Amino acid sequence: MRRRLLLPALIVLAGLIAAIAYISIDVLLLRPPPPPWKGGPPTHGPLLGIIAGYYLLFGLGGLLGGVICLVRFKPIFALSFFSVFCILIISIYTSRYLKDDRLTFPQAAHDEIAQIYKHRRPTSGLSRPVANPYSWQRFDLNEIPGLIALGDECHPPRFCECWIAWGPARDRGIEKDVGGGWHTPKSSIFPAARPDYFESVHVRPIDGDAFSIIACGP
């Protein structure tokens, strides 16, 4: 019986070692891309390709191994291979959490927006003219009724900006966008003609009168 369990245990152990190695390399060695306002390309280098191949090998190996073992009626081996696949998936999210990946875990950015709102109670935000690359029309970020532009004050994900919705936003259906993770805007408060700012949004309520918004472009 011990010999029958030894190989499945070694398979799971290999998955654990692979997951620990991935997290260590991704968190400690791979430098995260600089924020968009600082400029510069991501500094990942060839390590990123090595990690991708490494994970593809173990991930597909675990999934295919589990399926093959199920077909061959080897449930213990199938369980061990599926366990490896699950361990690797969990390690990806663990790594992103440790790196403060705010695209995967945007709550920290929402918390910063809420603090800005509670401490400053802004009723107007950034007032800077910007050009829409889709229509080449210039507009002012501060001229969207019900939205307060905060720029990168909440330290959002790359290519995203922070906003507060208040007042007129409730009359234009901002509640439709609350919850549900990242999605294409549903409320009319987000101008459809400006996908460079509102291609996808993540909305959370601050209180009964205001909402925090992280909006990303393409």
C-alpha cells in the first residue's frame, strides 16, 4: 500500500516545489512593470519566457495526466495530477497577491479612493484637457457630470485611472455597474465615445452617496 501511494505523493510534492519556485522567482526576481506615469517598458527579460514554459509544462502535464489516469481507472494517480494542476493555479494568484497586482485584486485601489473621498470630500477632480485617440476630439476630464477624475492617486493598475462617482451618477444608473468584477460599462454616465478611458470598469460603493471607480483603457 505504501508503494502505491509513494509515486502519487511524489507527484504532488513535485507540484508543490514547482509552485514555490514560481512564486519565489516571480515575486523576488521579476521586477514589476513601472507605473504608466513613470514610463518605460516592463523589465521581465527572458525569465518570463522560462516561467511561462515551466508552468505550461507542469500545468498541462497535471491536467492531461489526471484525465489519462481517470480513463485508465487509476483514481489515486488522477487525484494527484489534478492536485498539481490546482496547486499551480493557486500559486499564480498567490504570486499576484504578493506583488500587489491591482488588476487581479483591485480592492486596495478602491480603499484608497474611499480614503480620498472621506478625507477630502472632493466635488471636482483633475481638470486637464486630453485627446481621445478614437475621435481626436479634445475634452476635459472634469466636464463629465457625476464623475470626479483622480488620475493615478489610488495607484491603479497599468493603463487605468481612478474616479469617484457622486450626485448625478445615481440618476444615470451607476448602480448597474456595482459588483461583478471587471466589465464593460453599463451605466450611461460612462461616455461610450471615450473607450480610451472607459473600456472596462470596476465599481464599488463608498457610502450611500458615492462610488469608487477604477476605469481602464484598451
